[in-house]
Amino acid sequence: MKHSITRWAWLLGVIMSLSCAASLAETRILILDFELNDIAGITPTPQEELERTASLGPLLRDAIAKNAGYKVLPTNKDEQAKANAGFGYLLDHSDEAAKLGKQSGADFVVVGQIHKPSFLFAYLRVHLVDANSGKLVGNHYVEIKGSTKKVTEKGVANLANYIDETLRNREKLRTSTGFQ
């Protein structure tokens, strides 16, 4: 009897995991371009830092699509610029980021910033926003030491893992409780 219950519990877990994976594969994510918050005191900001900042959105889009299997929607730079009332505005106003997501047909929006307090290290910061409710559902930071391409890619990969984990936990909660 005890083994029979254990098998049923195991089977139920497998079914829920498969259901969760199928549901997540249908999840549409809009990943906005990152902003640079360079307070390191190096004026003007070197071209390499601007290029690194510009690479973050595409790197994260690629990591989320390939590694986590989500549907990543194209970013409209003009719409993002129009919605951004000033530096850090979309990061601080989840409701406005959510509007961009809804316009694009996204379920979630990722708003990112690279915060650079020193030339030695920086923080990648992202907010994960539910496009339907406008609520912040994830706030993730990754410290990167140095500015090499490899270090940056590793930091972005870690962010992708955190976003994936947040969405998986949210989906498990939704499917186990029936809440949306």
C-alpha cells in the first residue's frame, strides 16, 4: 500500500512537471534594451562600455530563448524610447513597462540596467514584470567583475537562470493551487 502511494505521488509529480514545462514554453517574454548607470567617475564613458551595454539585451534574449525555451518577442526600440520618460523610468515604473509588454503581446517584460560603481565591477539588474497585472514578480542582481566578453556572458547566463527559476516557481504555484 505504501509503495503504491509513493508511485502515485511520483507519477503526479512527473505529470505536473511536464504540464509546467509545456506551459512555460508558451510564455512570451519581451526583453527591453539595458540602460547604463555609470557612476564610476570615468568621463566620458568609454565606447567599450557603451558597446557592452548594447550587447546585454541581445545576449539575454538569446539565453532565454535557447536555454530556457521561452518565446522571446522582438523589441521595438522606438516604442521603448517613447515609453521611457527618463533614465531608469521603466525600471522604477513596472506599470509602464507592462504597457509595452501588452502592446507586444508579451506575458512578461524584462527591464534591465547595468549599474557600474567602479571600473573593476558592475551589477546587472533586471526587473521581471507581469505584463497583465503590471506587478513586479522578480528583482534580480548579478555582480560581474571585469568587463571582458566572457565575464559579461556568464553574468547574463546567470540572469537568464534566475528569470527561468522565478517563472518556473510561479508556474508551479499556479498549477498546484489553481491561482493565476
